[in-house]
Amino acid sequence: MRCLLFELIIAICLIGCASEYAHLQKAPNDKDCPDRLLPLVIETSWYDASVDVMGKHISGLLLVKNMPDSSKRVVFTSEAGLTFFDFSFTKDGRFSVVSVIKQFDRKAVIQTLEKDFSLMLGLPFLNRGGERYTTGDDVYFAFKEKNGTAYFITNKDCASLQRLEWGDNGKRLVTVRTPGSVFPTPATIEVDHHTFKMSIKLTRIQKE
Amino acid sequence: MCKEPVIVCDLKKGWLILLVSAVFISATGYSQHQGYRPVGDLGAFERQFAAESSKIASIESTFTQEKVLTALTEKITSTGKFWFKRSNKVRIEYLKPYTYTMIMNGDKMLFRDDQKENMVNVRSNKLFQQINQIMIDCVQGTVLESKDFNVKVFEDEKTYLLEMDPTTRSLREFFSTIVLKVDKKDFAANSIEMNERSGDRTTILFKDKKLNAQFSDAVFAF
């Protein structure tokens, strides 16, 4: 009985501790697929934004703006107009804070948002040559970055993008989906964190 | 040439731009109000403003809000409905192109978006208390009594323009000035312009104003 319990604990631990990317099988590279779907671009748009972090809720408006110099700006304001933060990503993906109010000016907050928006804007996939893996009906293109691995996940025949993910040490950290819509004008963007409770939901605003 | 890490250099550059913009904005503050001249007898204006605006017990109106991101040459315009009832009840309801409602009633503020609603006790949050008070002061004509602002008053033929410079650190972090335009005919607010330190600005323009209209207190219920 004690032995069975021990085996059960080991089994639970193995399942729990198993890499979420362990089931991926290395496959020959396919340049055509990423060439067809990349680079990801979001057209300059305003989004109705809803952010939930550890039981706290904040809403506002998020602007994604493509600048003439090919950099991208992500600006979050309140519905009543006050600017909370303005982040910039250069065309090669370099991040900087243009402005941020005191309430958002925390290293952990800024780093988390930087990673989320960089994945959403497809910046880790700018350098082509991701390694290709398959599992079931999904094809993963893994792009190793300094602070984790960014996954670009398509269906089997590379007809459409399924989702984007950040992973690190075999753990899935963040998923970005655009349910029911596609780049460059996704009507909805959902960003979900898997290691702590945080989600961002963006709904494209049709300007009058 | 900045020898520090790139992000530090960029931040310094950003702050320098903000600083230069802030200085420029203050230096040009007066000339911004084209067509307006300073009010001669400020004491008389204060007395008249207090007397006339105290006659406004309620306001029901529509509004158009325009948020301008100056450096990005972007703007977003929204429209909605506005209700005020003396002495401390306000409801702002954004209807297009997004829906969002703010209700201020006494010490409580409610924020409702598509997903959730949040109730805040303004007494427990000084910033909310100040923002609540700005809106109330602007629409009920008590802004000249506010300790949160130094107010300069200008006029043209049809309107008074009140330029409000925040005096408290918490408000100065957000706003360089707030400009309130008041109709000389009835002393009701025509527009509120909130200027941020970055140069961004938000203007709320009130339209179809019904002063002292009868409507239920249920408008301000949570």
C-alpha cells in the first residue's frame, strides 16, 4: 500500500513537472511556412483593453501604432483619456519606455508587458530560421531568445497561425491568440499567462 | 554621447523631451488662448461666477471627447451622455465607439466596462478624490475655491476661460493644465481640456445641455 502511494506521488510529480514541450518532435526545417505567414504585422489600431492581474481589473484603450521609421508604439490610456504608458519597439525589436505613470512604473510590470507586447507584435520572429517541431495537428517553429523561447504555432498544412507562445525551461509561460480573426487586423487579441493569474483581452475599436 | 545602457539613454532622452515640452508649454501658456484677454475685475467675476453657477442644480447633456496623442499624431473621438446633480453626483457614460460608465455619488465612484465593475471609496484614495473633485468643481462652478489649482481667468465675447494650474504634486504628475470654458450666457461648462505633461490632451465638449432638467436620482445609483 505504502509502495503504491509512493508510486502515485512519483507519477503525479512526473506529470506535473514534465516539460510542456517534451512531446514536440523535431522535424526537418521548412522555410516556406514561416515565409508565408511572417512577418506578423498589426495595422495601426485602437483596442478596447481589459487587463486582469491577480484579482485586480483595469480597463482602458490600447493603441498599436506603426511609425514611419518602422518602429512600433504601444500606448495605454484610460477611457477618460489619461495616458498610463507609452512603450516603443524599434524595427529590430529594441524596447524602450517613452513614458509611464508612477502606478505602472515597476520593473516587473514593465518587463512582463514588454514580453507580452513583443510576442503580440511578432518581434521574436523577425530573425528567421526557427527550428521546426510537430505534434498532433500542430507545427511549432521555435525561436530561441535571450529570455526564453518564442513559439510560432501553425496548423499541419501551414494554412493559418494557431497561436503564439513564450516558453522557458520547458514551461509554457504566455499564449497569444486571435480567436476568429487574423493578422494584420485581428478583431480580438487574447494574452494569457500560465504561471500566474494575468490576462489581457483586446477588442478592436471601429473608429467612427 | 550617452555612455549608459540604451534603455537608460532612451529614458533620459524621453525625460529631456518631456522637460523641454513642459517648459515650452508653460512659456507659451498665455498665447495658447488665442482671442482671449485676461478678465479685468477678478473679484467681480468670482462673485458673479459663484452666484450664477449656484443656480444650476442639474445638467443633462451629450458630450464628445477627443483624445489627442500629440507626438504620435493620433486621436480617438468618443461620444456619450453626461448627467450632473448638485452637489456631488455625476454620471459619464461613453456609448461610442466603446462603452464605459463612471458614476460619482458622494464618497463612492463606480467604473463599469464591458467585463466588470469596480467600486472605489474616494476617501481611501486621494487621487480618485481629487479627480472626482475636479469634475464636480468644473461643472458646479466651485473651481475658484479649489486649493488644488491656481486659476487664471480669461474671456472673449461669449465665454470665460479658466486656466487651472495644479498645485499638488499628485495632480502635477498627470496634468500640466486643465482649461475650462464656461458659457457667459448661463455659466455652464462648454468644455474641459486636460493637458498632460507629455503634450497629449483630452477635450470633452458638452452639447445639447439641458440645465435644471428633471431626472431621477436612479441615474446615479450603483
